[in-house]
Amino acid sequence: MSDLKDQTHPLWKSDRATMDSLMTGDPTDLNLAELARLTIRYQGFPGARDIQADLVKVLKKWGLTEEELFARTREIHSNRPVFRGKARSASQREDWS
């Protein structure tokens, strides 16, 4: 038996807000990229079970497998930057951790 407890991800609060938006949103290029980003972030993470479960729900809702999601987002990212906004300049790194 393991004594390890689930961890809280340091970005859980902002990721939870993004996840809530994805749950009610449509599969736009930005939303697909956000879903892929969060899927990568939480793969194998020992905690945030609510977000992990909701990632699966959104994939099902949008009729995608994880492989299809990643293929679509690779295509999106190859054509243009997706993560643009007022708070992010071109020199800032995207947060995939």
C-alpha cells in the first residue's frame, strides 16, 4: 500500500478556470490547443483528478481521441501562433509545465 497522497498542481486554479471554459465551449483552434496543453500538463500528474476526468469528458464531447487532438493541434500550431493575448508578448514562453 502506498502512502503517497494526491498533489495539488501549482496552476490548478487557473487551469480549473480554463477547464470550466472548455467544458462549455466549442472545439475552436484556441480551445483545441488549450485542451492539448492541459492534457500534456496533467498526463501522469499525481493529483488534480477533477481536471483529468474533465479532460476525458471534453474529448468525448468533441468526438476526439487524444491522438486526433494532438494531430489537429500540431496542424494548428504549424500554421500560426495560437496563444496570443494582451498578457503575452511574442518573446514570452508558452507555459506547458
